[in-house]
Amino acid sequence: MGRLLRRLRYWLRQDNHEAALAEELEFHRAMKQQDLEADGLAPEHARFAAHRAMGNVTLAREDSRAQWIWPWLESVGQDTRIAVRALLRQPGFTLLSVVVLGVAIGLNTSVFTVFAGAALRPMTGVTDPDGLAIVSGRVPQVPNLLSGLSIPEFEFLAARATTAELAAERRTVVSFDSGGGARSVTTLFVSGNYFDLLGAGLQHGRGILAADDARGAGEAVVVLSHVLWQTQFGGDPSVIGRRVRVAGQPHTVVGVAARDFGGAEGRARVWLPLTSLPALLPNDIGRGDPELCCVEVYARLDEGVTRTQLATELDAVSARFRASAGQDARAIVVGGTQALRGRRGDREGLAVIGVLFLGVTMVLLLACANVGNLLLARAVARRSEIGVRLSLGAGRRRLVRQLLTEGMLLALIAAGAGLAVAAWLPRFLINEVVGEAAPFDIDLDGMVFVYAALLAGLACVASALAPALHATRGDIGASLKGTAVALRFPLRSVLLGAQIAITVVLLASAGLLLRGVAAARDMDLGYAIEDIDEVMVRLPQPDEAARVQALVPELLTALDAAGFTGVALAAAGVTTDEARVPGAPADRTRPVHRFDVSASYFSVLDIPVVVGRSFTDADRNRGLVVVNEAFARRFWGGDDAVGRAFVANDRALEVIGVARDARLLGLDPAPPIYFQPLTGRRGPLFPVLLVRRQSADIDDLSALITRVEPRAEVISTPMRNRLDFELSALRLAPLAASGLGLFALGLATVGMFGVFAYAVRQRSREIGIRLALGARSRDLIRGVLSTSARAVVYGLVAGVLAAVGASQLLRGSLYGVSPLDPLTYASVALVIAAAAMVASYAPARRALNVNPVSLLREE
């Protein structure tokens, strides 16, 4: 311990110790000189003899320092000081390297920041998130699928649970008007103990209380998010008590949430009492039917209670509730908050982040190759300096460490710039481009700083190690002359080929994705979409499911009587069932989708029934269904399915027709679907009307619906909007890929320019001699640039091969476009060739303008 303290004391008072050491050595030399003079030597001879007797004073000082401080630490300090001076001598090189590496590290760190917020960080603004549990139920028909609980089931469990306190939230979107016009905001209807159970902080006022959530509560209250408070009210503390309109109804603001709290999943802008849901959104799914969902249920376990014990208790309570409601029993699952993070960073979202990680990692490798080329050119220019150091006894390992220190210093400065990018870019993209505040914490923390430091280390090794080894190889004589060792495959060409290959992969991926979006826009979906409207019918106040069941046949009769042939009805949602052929074991079921539709559904959407027939209104409740071709292939190998039977939800069903496959669930190929006659028995939601504009007038249809149900509100939207929504999500990936590709193309162009310019400069003497002997300029340029041009060609070929492999990862997003699309790869090759021509233009002109006489005179 004393030795460590002595070394630290020397480090803090290094200058004083150095001066004392120099003074002591000089004292010993002077004493030795005096002794020699006393023996009769002349002062001049005595001084030289004293120096010889003292030996290597510098080595003695080094040995003394080794007792005071670790030698490696001192050498690191020396290397750092030398690296700082070397970088300051070439500010252009330093700035370019820092910008290139900084942007690449910033992109990587930005993606990691989003990933960390989506999947690694705990729930923000919540007290002790790991002490919370999430309560879900297994769907009886699909045991592997979890869902939330219905509101009645939550209330039943919350009132009877003895080992934990339960709270619930229902996420939806409602209109909010603070006086400047209504806007749609993400809203949470929460139970009265929600804020207390989560331990959520508040900026002003209070949260939703039990009295607010009691049925028959007098005043309608609302809690605002910090973001909404800032954007709509300018952060005015006097907002408490102000009246606003939510879903068209007046509410009083009673609180403002803390800045870092936006609900368990981070997106909430408004909180309302759960009991106000029926009045504000009477047709919201899960409002009253115990088999419909959902509310997210959170539990704060009592001390000493495990999640298994809570699940056992809730299983028993849930069984009593579902028995009283006439529903099948189901298991209750109690999971930790990591399950919430798993949903928040769902599989699709994490897959997108994974693809982004791959893209930005390739950009980082490209940047490292680019900076590596710059460092190599710089090291080659310093070969004379390196030769002098080697001749004076410096070891190759020591010189490599010195060059790596310069690379590490560059990488650390670039990491700092990258952190600045990461602090701004994710927030800008989410808040400004997406138009929604971040649903999770995207602030920089220790985890992000460690990640950036690791990237800096990797960037240093990837960009600086090969140039350092290359610059210190060879004999001392060649280094002193400043000549490089001739290699069959120069390192600069290898790095250039790597840059070209990475750029080709990114550009090809972007091109394939862009063509995929364009192909999806013009894709044949298998059904009519351009002239079809979707008409929603909303009831203005709570209504029983029985009214909807009665209203469906009434409306069908009225449509037939009025002669509306271009109108069909379809259930407002798609159900996932488990189906099997008769006689198969119960565990051999396969997931299928169920559509509840009217008899005119196929004719309105132009979906042909290729085998058998469609059903009629008389086929209701008879177990007769139509399946699509994918369903027939899944269960009967594509054989004639008419007359075949299968079991779904413990009901035996008979196939009377096979409809052609249509992409009714998005842009992906049609999954197995079966269609059954619509009965209206799907809870309080009214079906959707599909209207062909050429056959039915929307105004006449609205008038007819109003006559059948005077309280109905009719909302019409083009069916094309559904496809446009799918495409809007798809455009994000090609836009991101295009941005990365263009950045990579810029780096590759700079890299090609550097290599071409270096090739011309390296052979300038040869060019002068050849020109003086009468060689043609065109032949000279071709010969000088041929080696570097071959590197571009090799990189292009390697990049195309790599892009073909990478395109297999994008196959699911290439709608109607082959991963081997020749037009895309040909376009990328032309872009690379054009970039090479642009990059070689200035070096070629420089070579053509060489004056042989002046060049030879300089030599």
C-alpha cells in the first residue's frame, strides 16, 4: 500500500521529483569531478572523466522513475502527448477522420439507445418496477396466446385478491381539446389506485383517485402528461382546475404527470378514470363482455408473496368469475415487468432494430476502412520518420503502440461526437419525423457511454492496427529512403475493395426495398380495393349486444328491400381459431383465421369461389363455411375440399366452397382463412359495411341505416386507406436503408478519390519520365489507375455476392420483387462506376497536367 501511495505521490508532484533527481545527479557528477581534479587532472579532462564515470545518466533517470511510477503509464502519457501534437499538425486529416468515424459511431449509438430504451431499461417514472407483476390470461382456444383481462373480470379479481393489490389501464385514442381545436391523443383509462400502485411521480396536482373512479362520481377529471402540458399549455402551473374537453365532454384538469412518466408503456398523453369509459366510448371493445378484452392489469405483491402464489389465488378467483359468466375457465399468468418490456419491444420492432443494427454496423466498418486508408497514407508519408526511430533502437512493438495511440485518440474524439449525435438523432426522428414523443427512455446513460467506448476501441483496432503494422514492416534502409515495400495486393486496395463491397450491399438493399414498396403499391391483392368504401356504424350510447344481433338481420333485410346489391357486411375484427380435421388429436390443431361475413361479401369484393358455392343467408347457424385455397392446401393438400369437415372451437363445420386466395390481412400471402355467415353475435361492436361505389350511393346508404337505427352515426373511409397505411410503415425501412446507402456511397467516393490520388502521387516520377520519352497521357492514366480500378471491380463483385446473401433477410419485405432483381444490381453497378469516374477525375487531370521537365528537375 505504501508503494502505491508513493507512486501516486510522484504522479501528482512529477515536476518537483524530476527537478530533485536532476539536481542530485548533477551533485554526484560535480563531486566526482572535484575528486578527479584533486588527483591532478585538468578541469576539462576531469569533467569528461566524471561524465564517463557516471555512465548513461538518461538511463539512470529512467531507472529511478521506474521506482516512482509504472513505466508503462509514463510511456502511455508520452504516446498520448506525441499523438496530440501529431494530430494538431494535420487539422484537415484529423477533422475528416473525426467526422467520418463520429457519424458512424453516432448512428450505431443511436440505434443502441433506441434498443436499450425499448428492451433493456426498466419502466420509466415507476417506483420499484421489478416489484410489479403483470397479470394476463391464456386464451382458451389458443393456449400459447396471452391476453389482458376484461373490465368485469378485473373488477372481480381486484375486489377478492388478498395477496396483492391490482390496478388496470385501458389504452385507446380519444379526442382532446384545450381550446385550440380537437386532436387525437393516446389515452389511458385507469383504475383509481393506478398512480399509487405504480408509484408514478407527478409534476403538479394529483393523480386519479378511487373517488374519481367510483361509479356516479360527480366531477369528470383528467390528468395530463408532461409533454401535453408543455405543448398545449406552455408549462403553465395554473393549469390545475382548468376545463378541457375529452371525447367531446368537459373535464377538469387535476394533475400533471412527471416528465419521465407516460404510463407503463410510455405513450400516454391523458389519464381518465376507468369507469368513465362506457360514457365516453360506448362502443369500445372490452367494455362489458367478459370474453372480450382488454385491460392491462398490474399487481403489487404483498411482502413475502411470490408470483406463483398470486397466480394460484387468481386462478381460483377467475374460475369462479368465468363460471358465473358462462365462460370456459382459463389459466391466469403472472409475469414480471420484463414481460412488459418484451411486449414494448415486440418481435417485429426488435427485428426492425436488428436490421438497423446490421446496416449501421456495415456503415461503421466502411468508416473504419475509410479512416484506415487515411491513416495508411499518413503512415507511408512518415516512413522516413519511422526509419529514423527504428535506426535509433526503437522496437517495432513500441512504434505500433504509438501509431495505435493516435488511432485510439481519434476514435475517442469521434466517440464523443457520436454521443452528441446519439443525444439528438433518436429524439429528432421519433418526435419530429414520427410525430410522437418517445414511448420509452432514450436519454444517454452509463450503458450507452460504455457502448460508445467499446465502439471506439473496435474502431481503433479496425482502422489503425493494419496501417500501423504495414508502416513498420520492411528494412530500415527502405524506411529511411521513404520507399514502400511493393505488395501484390496493396493494403490500400484491399481497404478500398472492402469499402466498395459494403457500399454495394447497402445500396442494393435500399434499391430492393424501394422496388418492393413500389411493387406493393401496384400489387394484385386478389380483391377489389380501389372503388370500395368501408362504412362504420357507431352507436352514441351504451347498448346491449342483443340490440346489435337484432340490428344485423334488420339491416340485411332493409338492404335487400332497397335493392343495394353492392353492399356486404363483415365483422369488425378477425378472429384467430385453432382447427383440426375430425379424428385428429386435440393437440394437432393448427391456427386459422375466421371471417364473419354476409352472403354478398365475395361478389362485392370480386373474390371468386373457384370450387363449390358461396353461402346464402339461409345457411346461417348450419355449420356451413367457405374456405380459401390456402386453407384447403393446409388441411387437405389442395385436393377438392368441398364436402370435407373440420373442427374449430369444438364445432364441426362443413366446407361448401373454396374461394381464391386474397391478401385480406395485409400484404403478405393469404394465410388459411374460413368464412362463415355473419350472425352479429360478436359482442357490442357493429359490423363493417363494404360498399361498392358504382353500385351504391353512400348518402342513400346512410339514410337507410338511420331509418333502421335513428341513433346510428355513419363514418365512411376508402378501403384504399388500409393499403396506404401498410405502405406508410413499409416506407420507413427503405428510407433508412437509402440514407445509410447514400452515406456509404459518399464515404466510398472519398475513399476512391484518396486511393486514386495516392496512386498518381506515388508514381509521379515515373509519369514524368514516360511523358518525357513520348508516352501518351491516356495510356499513362490507364496504367497508373489500373491497380486501384481493379480493386473497385473486385469490391463490386464481392459486394454483389454479399448483397445476394443479405437480400434473403429482406425477402419478407420484397413484395413482388425477386431478391435477385437484375435491374437493382445493374443500377448499383452503374452508380458505383459513376462514383469511380467522379473520384478519378481530379487525380487524372493532375497526372495529365504534369510538367516532365520541372518534375525531373525536382527529382
